[in-house]
Amino acid sequence: MERVDLIIVGAGPAGLTAGIYAGRAKLNTLILEKHTIGGLVATTDRIENYPGFPGGISGIELAERLKTQVESLGVRIIPSTEVIEFDVEERVKKFITTDKTYLSKAAIIATGCEPIKLNVPGEATLRGCGVSYCAICDGPFFKGKTVIVVGAGSSGLQESLYLARFVNKVTIIEILPQPTGEKILQDRIKHASNIELLTNHKVIAIEGDTKVEAVRVLNMVDNTEYIIKADAVFVYMGLKPITEFLRGKLKLDSEGYVVTDENLQTSVPGVFGAGDVRRKVLRQIATAVGDGALAAYMAQQYIEKNGTY
């Protein structure tokens, strides 16, 4: 069992920014991360809407810069650590992970979101065999091939443009009548010679024995089904919050997002929510960074007033 001042759950932009501010405040701070340091940012090919980078910056580079800055301030990042249980005992925040139990005076929940799955036949069995949720991770394996991207939001469009650099053809399948991604990305898609956009279409199955061979789609207009041959399927259907371990402990909204006030205080005193995991209108790197800074400041204020074991 280890005791610290502050525990931050999640090492995405919100959690890492909170770590920077906590480190500068000289709080004994731990960041617990289950998956990739940098969160979904690290799986993004190019970020073009984060201030200060007019030419854009790769997600991996931005994540690495944040990590380096956090660690330079003495904040420890504990990777590959899943929180399986959270509790509060007489104001002490208790996090039970797969390896160890941690106690803290205050906590910041910055777990972010994870991809929504299609939940269609073939998706689970072919995951890692052509079904992917990360184009930057798995895309290069399909150089010169034909791929499907499911979802025409900003992420789907951005990753389609990335894939189009080296695959033979990208087909984007969108269930809605129009793409919903940023207009600048929609314009680029229109001018890409090897990208096809199918709106009003729904993937109903992914086919193949040991690897992806095709997808079965439904035309939502005339209700016809047909097959599209493909070597890979990249799913960008949106995101859902990573909050299962918080159910019954913190107040969540109907979609599972953490409910906070304007100072990012959750329903439990001394526990703050930051980034995409909390209920908010806009989920972007810039808003996550702002959340991280405020959450760390509020945690510092809480610890100074109430932080005793």
C-alpha cells in the first residue's frame, strides 16, 4: 500500500496536464494509466487544431512531449495499471489496482474515452486480423491494400486521409446522410482520388475466416444488402467514457460521463473530473488541457484545506 498526496487516473492530455501543474505545486503525485500514455492522442496521426502548431504535430510526438514534461517535475507515471476498484474511507481516496493499493488525499479522474464497437458478426473474432480501432497502429500493415473506415466524424475522416497515403483505396461508410467531421477534413476527402464516401450505409457484418475479406453493408435508403471486398476495417464510430469502475461511487450521467460542477468537483469531495471523461459540450485536446490545469489547482486547494490521513 502506498500513500501520496494526489492520484490522477489516466495519462491522456487532461491527466498529463494535471500532472504538470501538480508537480509544479510540489504535490506527491502518481498517474495511473491502463493503456497508452497520451491516451487517444497517441493513436492520432496528425493534430492540426491544437494551438501553437500551425503545421500540425503528430499525436505520438505531442504525447511524448507531455510525458517528458511531467516526469521532469518528479511526477511518476505508472503504466499498464488498471484501477479495478475505487472507494473513499474517511476522506481518504482508495484505488485498488491489479498490482497494488494506493491511498491519496485527493484524486483526479481523467480516464477519457474508448472506441465504441460495431457489435456486428465477425468484429470480435477478427480483431487483430484486419479489424482495428487504430489506423496509426495497424494501418501500415495494409500498404497497397483496400480498407474500410466506419464512421465519418472528424476522427474517421482524419484517419482515412492518413490511410490514403499508402493504401490502394479507402471506403468510408457512414450511417448518416452526411459526414459529421470538420468541414476542412470533408473538403480534403472530396479531393482525395482514392477515397470513396458512402453515406446512408451501415455495416452489418465483417466477413472472413482467419482474416478480414469483406464487409456486408446495408443501404439505408433502399434497404438492400451487398458485399464490399476489403483487407481491413478501421472502426471510428465514436467514443464512450471509461467509468465502469466508478459506478455507484461517483455521480454519472445517463451515458456514463462523470458529472462535475464548474470547478470540476465531482459528487465526492476531493475527487475531480477532467477531460473527455466528464460531462461537457466539447471534447478536444485543448479543452482537456484546460480541465487538467483547473483540476490540479482545485486538488491543491482541497489538500491544503482538508488533506490529512
